Amino acid sequence: MENAAEKLIAYVLTKLETEPVAERIKLYNVLADFVPNEEASSRLRQYTEELEQIDLKFQRIKALLFLKKHENYEH
């Protein structure tokens, strides 16, 4: 059974790579609850937090670029 769980976790992690960031963050947290290995679960939660921070910074950059682009059209 353990081998089946490992295969399922590996499959889910691979498939999540193609999901939008917000969805990945949610599902990584769910997966962290499911993973029986405490160290792996902890690392997954840490990765999720880092991914959230990166996404937040990226959204700020996009907003800044949009504002700059919009300002250029007004002048």
C-alpha cells in the first residue's frame, strides 16, 4: 500500500506543475495534510509559503507594469 501512496503523490505533484499558481497553492496544502512523512509535509508547506510570496510579488510587478503602461497612454 505504501508504494501505491508514493506513486499517487508523485503523480499528483507532477500534474500540479501545470495548474495555475493559486490552485497549486491550495492543493499543495491539501497534499501536505495527506503526506504521511512529517519532513516531506513540512517542506511542502514551506514551499507553499514561498510560492505564495513569489506570486504576491509577481502580482505587484504586474500591477506596476500595468500602471506604467496605462500612464504612458494618458500622456
